[in-house]
Amino acid sequence: MASPFLTRRQCCIAGAVALTAGARAADSPVVFEPSIRISTLALESDPTSQLAAKVMLEAYRRMGMEADIVSMPGERSLVSANAGETDAELYRKAGMEKTYPNLVMVPVPVASYEVVAFVPSHSVLSVNGWASLQALRMAFVKGIKVIEENTGGMQVVPVASLQQAFGMLDRGRVDVVLANRISGLATLRSMKLTGIEPRPQPLASFPVFHYVNVSRQALLPKLSQVLQDMTRERWIQHAQDEIISRY
């Protein structure tokens, strides 16, 4: 029968293994996995996305959670969050759960969104509501639901980025670019494009909200409370003012 006690040699070997393992652990950097992974539509130089990211990173920080934001093209962001491949969607308009039933909306706005038509400065086009766009060629970033829902059957060119959309407008390949006002202005500035401006009348204006996958639904009460606190403290307003001032 084997002895229940280690021999002296076995003790030495065990000690050496433990010391080696300890040395390796000490030499290796400790990597913490994010507590929650958030997907979002990949919009470059987008102030609204920057604001929503800043707000939600702070909200999760206050909850003692580390968040990782992952940019994805077009509708892939929503599909990923709905499938549980990511834990949350950074921001979308209200009502997304009708199409993506595994998403649960946190009922406190994280930002506001204003869709406008960008046209050449010399253009005489009159834009007054979605119906007025019927005869126009339009470009917009694929995956922006409010635009897709209101331009069905029209002459639309969904593209991967606002740079691509404005490039098409600058070359006369489309008549209008549809985009969030501040995002469009920021993109035009980054591209150093002049001679393009937004029409003053918005096509749509609405708040946007954070969504979590149903598997993370338990976070909802705390997230709602934290975002309400941040709104009351004017933390979100100050963050918005700081980001807008860059443009």
C-alpha cells in the first residue's frame, strides 16, 4: 500500500514545481477579462458614438464592471448582441426589441440623434420630410434603422462609412447623404470637404438608448439607476458639451 506521506525526494520535487509555477505566475502579466462586451455600429469619428461610449463606460465603472466596446460593420452589431455573442448594444433608438427579441432596452436615454439631409451648398433641393426624398439618389451608412425604415423603395445606396457616402456626394454620384447632423459635420471636417452642408430641418429627432442581451437582464435596475443619477448630476450633458466643442 502506498504511503499517504510524501518522501523527502517527493517533497523536494513538489517544492520545486511549486516555486517554478510561482515564478512563472509572477513573471506573467495578469490579464483581466472585461465584465461586459458591448458591440456598436462602426462609425468613424462619430461624436454620438463617442458620447454613448463615454457614458456607458462610466455607468459600468460605477457598477464596478469593466466594459469593452467592439465596433462592427452595419447590422452585424445588432445581430451579435441579439445572439449573445456580445452582451450589449451601445445605443439604438427605442423599439429595437420588436425586431431583435433578445435585446432589452435600458429606459434612460444616453444621447440624442438627429437625422438630416446633407446636400451641396449650391443645391436648390427642397428637403421637407421623408416623402420629399422620393426622386433623389441617397447614400447613408448601412445599418442605421431609422433611415432604412423610412426610405424603403427609394433610390438608396447603403455604404460602409460616412467618408464613402460624402465622397459619392462630392463626385455627384448621389444627390443627398442622410446622416446624424453632428456626425456628418465631424466627418466633413475630418475629410476637409467644403461645399456640403446639412439642411436645417431634421428628418427625424429622437433619444437613443443602451440595450443589453436578455442574459444580462439582471443589470437593468442598477443600470437604470446609475444613468438616472448621471442625468441628474448633468454628467451626460457635460460630456456631450465637451465632445461637441471639438467640432
